[in-house]
Amino acid sequence: MDEPMKYIEKKYLGLYLGMMANFIFFGVTLAVPGMLLPGIIRDFGWSYTWAGVVLASGSVGYFFSTFLCGFLVHKFSARTVMCGGLIVQSFGLLLFGAWSPIFLNIIMNFLLGFGQGGTEVVTNYSVVRMEREKEHHLMGMVHAGFSVGAVMAPLIGGFFLSGGAHWRTIFIGAAVISFVLVLVSWFLPFRCIAEEETPIRREEISGGPQNRAESSIPRLMIVFSVVTILLYVGIEIGISNWISEYFVTILGSSKSSASFAVSLFWGGILAGRVLIPLLIRKPTLTAQLVGLTCILTLSILATVLFSNPIVLSASFLLAGIGCSSIYPLVMTLVGRHYRRKQSIYLGFVSTGGGIGAFIIPMIMAGLADVLGLRLGFAFFGGLGVVLVFFAIGIRRQVTKLQLEE
């Protein structure tokens, strides 16, 4: 216990473990629709475009939720927002696929995404307030927990599918777990962070350089952060949603085998989120951010250029590693330097992810219908190049304003 405790104060441990459990399940709920997409498409007869619309509806729900939840946490409480989001999420999971009309499934996936937004904002807000100065271990590890769920879901789901289970069974099972988490979350000790204000540096109190910098950078660093999260989440969700169909179409894999490819991608994300905060210490946080966006972009381009199963698998694994710490790094930088009204700033940046998760996979689905899945994935590669430039923009703003330790 001594080793983990050097990263977290004892009074926060119970809440942190609760946040970890919720974020693990968040990863499960995010991976499930994409993992089951081949079966859903074939049972309901959806085109790639309509499947993209259904998946995008979850991102729309997430977008509205993250935008609202930053203000709701500030006005009400983290406990209320977390439990309310889990209830909405539970009904989305329970009823998705219960009826064949596409508009009903759009509504259910919207509810799922709306509930996920509550978990996103409350977890980021809570963990930023627990994190020690000049560290991002807690944020990295909780987002690693998200990846654990995203890896577990396809492995367990693939096992059930190979045994003959219908894909609806997995949605119902996830709904039951979600309802249980509502009860667990209600009793988490949120009071340990609610009664404290995040420390404010002496310069802020005296109206010094830090205060002046903070008043000017929402138009600069926040914009770069929102766009970076928008592009990153859109690429990540797009790959997660379509990787199983990519393996079925490009390599001729079975549906159960293709679901394991989702675990491969999320396994790379998990490895990066666990190892990078522990092993990579010398490069600054912004240098790590730029490096990871480069790895992600090159790996996606490799998936487009090669069809060998081994090369393709290795490329998606590396793409996962490239994705791994982009989100926690950006959230750590924003949470560290925007100390007043943290929940609002963090919710606003998270909203960029909702926009990206809505727009980017849907555009890719339309391209795939017209040009094929391979060129659809080439679209992700092109966006990766843009992502690198915005990561460089964050690095330059942080350096210019002397916000990095």
C-alpha cells in the first residue's frame, strides 16, 4: 500500500477507487456498441451511414451532457450529477436494440452518451482536485481504468458471442451493472473534495503574473485544448467503433474474432496510460503530448497502407499507445492552470470530445459507404496530421505563458 500512497492522500482513497470503478465501466459502455456493430448491422440491415448516425447519437448526448454537467457540478454537487448520469445511462443500455426502428435506437444511444458525460466530468473534476502538484499519475491511472473496461468488454463479449449469445444480452447485462453503480456512487465520500478549494498560488491572490496569464489564455490555450480533444476523441471513437468491421471486411475475420481486435486497440491505450506516467519523467507534459500525437498519426497511416494481419494488428496496437495519454495530459494541463471554476473549464474542454465523437465517425461512415472502409480510415490519418499541429500549439502556449513547471 505504501507505493500507491505516495501518489494520493489517504483521505481521497475511497473516492478515488469509486471513480476508478465508474471509469472502468465507462470504458465498457463505450466499447460495447462498436464491438457489437457487425451483428447489429446485419440483424437490422443498416447501411454504414445509418450505423454511423446511430453511433453519432451517443456522441451528441455526450456533447450536451459534458457541456451541462460542468455547470451542474458547480451549482449542485458531484454526487448528484454522477448518480443522475448513471441512471440515464442504465436506461439507454437496457433499451438499446429492444425495437428495430432506427429512430428508437438513436434515442437510446443518445441516453447512453448523455449518461457517460456525467461520469466524464465528475471523474475529471474529482481527480484534478486530488492530484498533487506537478504530477498526473492519478489522472493517468483513472483513464487507464477506462481502458481496462474497453479491453475487457470485447474479450468478455467475444466469449459470449462465440458461445451463441445474442448481442442484446450483452447490453442488458451492462444495464444491470450500471444500476448497481448508481447505488455504489451515492455512498462515495465526495465530501473530501467538496469542502476544499483547490490551492491558489500566491501570485493569483496578489494579482501577479499567474493571475494575469489565467485571464488571457481562455482564448488561446482553451481553444487549442478543445480542438485537440475534439480531434483525438473523434479519431479514438471512430477507430473503436469501426475496427471490428474493418477486420471483417478487409481481412475476412469472423465477428467474434473481430471483436478481439477492439481489445487490441484498447490494450495499447491501457499500456500507454499505465506506463507513460510511471516511466516517462524527463520530457515535459507538452513534449509527451506532441510525441504521442505523432505516434498515433503514423500508426493510422500504416493501417491504411498494409493488409497483412500481423502488420495491421501491430499498427492498431501502436495507434492505441499513441492515443493513450493524450486525454489525461490535456485535462491535467487545463485543470492545473485553471484553478477557479475548474468543473466548468473541464466540462467545456470535454465538450470538444463530444463534438469530435459525433462529427468525425459519422463523416468517416459516409466516406466508407462511398469509397470503402480503407479510405474511411485514411480520413482518420489526415486528421491525425492536424492533431499534431494543435498539440504543438498547446506546447507553444504553455511555454510562452510560463505555465509549465
